Amino acid sequence: QVQLQESGPGLVRPSQTLSLTCAVSGDSISSGGYSWSWIRQPPGKGLEWIGYFFNSGTTYYNPSLWGRVTMSADTSKNQFSLKVSSVTAADTAVYYCARGDFYLDGPFPLDVWGKGTTVIVSS
Amino acid sequence: DIVMTQSPDSLAVSLGERATINCRSSQSILYSSTNKNYLAWFQQKPGQPPKLLIYWASTRESGVPDRFSGSGSGTDFTLTISSLQAEDVAVYYCQQYYNTPRTFGPGTKVHIK
């Protein structure tokens, strides 16, 4: 059974960098064939897709985040990370990691999600 | 970007009755070479992450009750709950994975009449 678990600071100061990690169990981020994704949900609002990465190094980030996003992986720990720089209150949200967007060479749905972690941007 | 819209915003249905949610994409999400619609439906209950219900517009995810079904092609899609149960109270989102950036519909809130 594949499980994902987000972790990171719950409070980030404005203009600082938000850093989150997603630990994966039950699948390998380096050899399973899937891409790994981040999605966020501001309080009381809908879902916003942030981007995905493949362990091969291929990444795609939502242009709406204006180049503030970086995704990476630590294969030795079977986990992947998200960084969002220059945060503002608008980045306050529940952040989810998920498996999917691509599987092998083709698009694929987000089929396994973490429980989410709340990040508040405030001074 | 592909814009996803949903209707209605909110839906009140009696227990045991049918619930129908519509989703429309701003361009076709049917990929001709695979003849698949790159459309997923998610269910989100309060305080929980979204759960994949339907993908390829009409394929039910493993473990999802068969009262949930998806239909449609091209730009117009429907999620149907054939007989609403109390545990189906949730917000339902459609999402296209045809191209990037992936985009979600704004959600439809389903509650009991």
C-alpha cells in the first residue's frame, strides 16, 4: 500500500522560503515509473496544481507561481521536496503531495495523496 | 491553460436519489491517438485530502462503489451518484490531465436535502 506523508514548518515568515518534504512508502520514487506532484488548497478554496517532477530530473512547474518553485528528491530516503520562495499570505494553504500526473511515458491521474500539511504565512 | 468549469456550485439531494454534476473543459481533452479523455473526478470530505474516484472520464478507481459513474467526451463530462448515501456528502472536483498546467474545476458541494 502506497502512502505519502508531508512534513515541514507550519509557519513561515513573509518573503522567506517555504520548504516541505514528502516521505513515500510502498513505492520507489526512483524506479516506480511515476512522477510525483504537489498540489495546494488555500483555506476554504479549491485545488491548485503546483507541479511535478520525475526522478530523471524532468520537472514542470505551474507558471502561476512565477519561477518561485523548486522540486527535488532524495532517493536515499525515498522522499521528495518542495520549495517556494518569497512567500506571501497568498501562499497560505494546505499543501498535498501526490503520486501521478505521469506514469511511464503518458499522462496519469493523481491516484495517491498525502494527508496534507497546513502552512501559514504570517509575521 | 485549460479552464475547467463545474455546475452546479452546490447540490442538495435526498438520500437514495440521483446526484448529477457537470464539468466542462475550455478545449477538448480527448487525445485522438489513445482515444482517451484525460479527465479525473475527485471526492474531498472535510479535513481530508482529495480521493480519486474516476479517471479516463469513466474508469472507476479500485474500491470506489459502483453507484459512482463518469461519462462524457471531448469537453463535456458528468459524474453521477446513482443513489446518494450519507457518506457521499463532500465536494467533488473534476481535473484535466491532458496538458500542463493541470487544472481543476472549482468544485461542487453535495449535501443532503
